[in-house]
Amino acid sequence: MLEILQNSWVVNIGTGVISGLLVALLTRAAFSSKDDKELARAIESANREVLFAIRAEVSESNIPALEVVHALINATARKYKLETRLLLKPQQLSEELIKEVMDSSFISSKQKAEYCQALASLKASQETELDRKIQKENEKFVASVEYRERLIMVFSITLGMIAAFSTMFVLLRSTAPSGLFSKLLDSVFPMMMIFGVVVLFMNIVQVLMKARHKRLREEFGVPLPPEEGEK
């Protein structure tokens, strides 16, 4: 094990990979918008709390009145210091609960029909022009978060790759004896390894971001793009 750690190629490759990943992570941390992340987290927690409160009543076959749901949404928004417009509307809450009822395997078909019919009462109010405007604003917010995070990801990974290749080049220059030009091809292999690791890391980050964006869209009630909705 000690001989492996003392090998110059292992040291060069490890240093290049680690430096590249550190630059990518530090760049992402420096440029990420903390406010947007905290806002999205607060909205998610508030919506979850409202759903839990209504779910408890649904389990006892007691659907709260529409005025009660509005009051619950307003109170929860004040608790998390959010604007009421950012939380799910009664119709969206009803849809979420109906989905939970239909997905449950512990409820009989008869009970599912009763629960869904009762929950439909929360969808009685028609969508107003203000609701459509709020939905449009939520869509713009989600799109801006997605766009900013994609830019941050590309920028951080690019810097990481530059740092990895630069570190690799400097270490090879400093450790290689003179007249080693004939072994130039040998240096291509470790560089390709670094490139492969960085590309793998980039793919992992992209998958995680897609999952986060999908969850964010679901929280705001923003429909998925056609290519994602078909998956």
C-alpha cells in the first residue's frame, strides 16, 4: 500500500482529481443562491405541514370547509414568513390528497371513492385571473432557479477540469526527468483518467439536479416539460 502511495503517477492523478473536484465544489458553493434555496425549502415545509393537517381530518372522514383551508394556508404562510401566494391552493391540495388516496393500498375501493368525492369539494372554487397570474410567477421563479443552477454547474465543472489538467501538467513537468519527450504518450493515459472522473462527476450532478428540479416543479404545481413528463 505504501509503495502505491509513493508512486509518482498515483500522486499526480490523485492530486489532479482532488484539486478539480475541490474547485468545482467551492465554485458551486460560492455562486449558489442561498436565498432561493432557503425559500424553496420553506415553501416545501409549509406545503407539507398544510397537507399533514388536512390529511389527518380526511382519515376521520371529516373534510374541512374551504374557508378553514384558506385560514390554514394563511396561518402556515405567516408561520414560515412566506407570502400566501407561494403556497399550494385548495385545488392543488385537493389534487395532492386525491393522489395519495388513490396510491394507497390500505384503503378499499369504496373508501377511496368516498374520500375522493369529499375532497372534490375543495376544488369547487373556479380559478381566477389572480390565480393564473400567481401560477405564472411561480413558473418563472422555478425556471430562473433551474437556469441559474445549470449555469453554476457548467461553470464549476469547467473550472474543475481546468484545475485538474493544470495540476496534472505542473506535477508531470516537475517530476519528469529531462529528455522525457519520448514518453509523452504515457502522460495521455492518466489525463484521460482525470477527464473520465470529471465527466462521471458531471453526470452525477446533472442527475441530482434533474431530480431536484422535478421535485421543485411538483411543489409549485408547475407542469413538467413534455420530454420529462413522458418519462
